[in-house]
Amino acid sequence: MFNALPHLRFATDEQTPKYPKGISGSIPPPGFTTRASITHLHAALFNLMTSGEGVALFKDMISKLDKEELHRMASLLTSDSNYFTEIATNKYGSRHIQKLLGKSDDVDKLFCAAIVRCFLHIMTDKYASYVAIRAMIVFDKEKKKAMYKHILHNVLDLACDQHAFIALNEI
């Protein structure tokens, strides 16, 4: 199901990855589709996305992924609104999502849908608002139009929030 994720590397052979208590760094073999294995993939991807230690590693990893693997990664990232929001509101998670934006139209569709689902939360967060700004730079007209509709609908709330106001000015 997620053929790309077994290729995620969290540290070089010389390094030992540091995970929060109770989260394993191993990824189940391809073909596991149980709820437990999907949850495990979410935990592993969450650690990769929000860790400040693996910034260069993340850049290297995404440069090697093909379009299908990027799509699977984005699909996993955007599969749950709360999960996506937790990553986007993290300093490193926001930066990593920004690097994924614009890689392919399919990936951008997934991210656009995720941003629109939790639009106010994304726009009003210190770090997640940069995801929205980057999205408006790289998205095509169709996706920008979807975001503009949400901006117009929520403009007063956005204008009254410190981070959303900055994002509005950038957009």
C-alpha cells in the first residue's frame, strides 16, 4: 500500500534515531494494511516531518522520491485533518510541508484539500500560515481560487489575527 515509506531513512548507519518513548523507528514491510500498521506509519512519518535533526536528510529523501512515492507520502500526511494540522503547526513540519508543495499537481491537490479543510487553523497559526503562503505561490489557478473563496468568506476573522493578517498581506 505505501511502497515508498519503507524507503524512509531516519538516520545514517552511524547515527541512532531518537524517538519519543513508545514510538518505534522501524517501518512495517510492504503489504501491511492493518489499522495498526497505518498508525505506525503515521507515527514514523510524524517523527520525520517534525524532527529538527533530519532537515538535510529530509531534503535528500524527497529528492529521490518519484511522483508516485511523493503522492503516497502526501496522501498519508493529509489523510487526517488533525494529523496534518499537528505537523503544519510544528516549526519543522511547516518547513517540510513547504518543501513538498509544488512538487507535482497530484500532491498539490491533496495539500490544497487539507489546507481548505482546516483553513482558519492553518491561517491563524504562526508556522502553518507559512504553508498557506507557500501554497498560494505554487498552486495553479484552480487551487488558488478554492483558497481565495475561503479567504473571502473568513476575511474579518483573518484580518483580526496577528499571523493570519501577515499571511493575508503576503498572499
